[in-house]
Amino acid sequence: MIPYQTKSNKLAGTSFGEIKKNALIIYDRIAKKTKRKPYVRSNYFRQNKKKQKIFFDYFWEHLFQKNNRERVKRLKHFGAAIEVIEKSRNHPISQDNPHKKGEILHRFGGLTKDSELFYVQIKEDKRSGKRYLMSCFPEE
């Protein structure tokens, strides 16, 4: 897997409230483009020359299952993660979900403007073909 070099930096802020405010600005910009569920179109997932949608259904739910320190670490990479989803054509690491047989997990690598490595995880439902952003997190 080759990480995608983004033009975005990590989100500014030291507390969860500051970072969440900056992340929600990005999310609201995306959500205003549609009347229904917010999504971004991925350059990697294409079908008949049309970019496929990546939905945010599970992202916020998954984020709030973590402790506060972990939320801050993950949410700092939200802006760069959106850029990786939208623009990356690099192949991810894909594997079947060990907990659910009907799902595939795709893990994309990305580098922030400061060359910090992070990952973006997308879940794909095999039956419906829908894809959902699960998480973005730095390399440990």
C-alpha cells in the first residue's frame, strides 16, 4: 500500500471541543450538498466511470465509543481523511471482516502535509455494495 500525500494538515486545536468544532465545519460543508444522507465520492471506487459514494453513517457513532484522548487523536485527521477518500487512487489493504462475513474492510494510507502517516478505514457491505467511512486514525 502506497500512502496518498494530502495537501491538508491535521485539524487545529488541543481539546476535543476545539477539534470537533473544526471537524463539524468540514462535515457541514459536505452535508449541505445533499438533502439526504451526507456522502463524498471516491476516486478509487468507480463503476462505469462514475465515482461511488462513501457515507458517514457509522463514523460519528464509532468515534463516540472511544475515550476522549482517542477521539482527539482520530478527529485531528478528519480533514485529511476526506481528501484521501475523494482523491486517492492508490490501492488499499482490503480484507474480509473477521466478525461479519458480509463485509469487506478497506484501509487506505495517507500522509498529512507534515508527512505524518494515518489510515482511513472504509467498510463495504457485500450484498448492497454500499460503503461507509468507519474511522481515521494515526499510525501508532
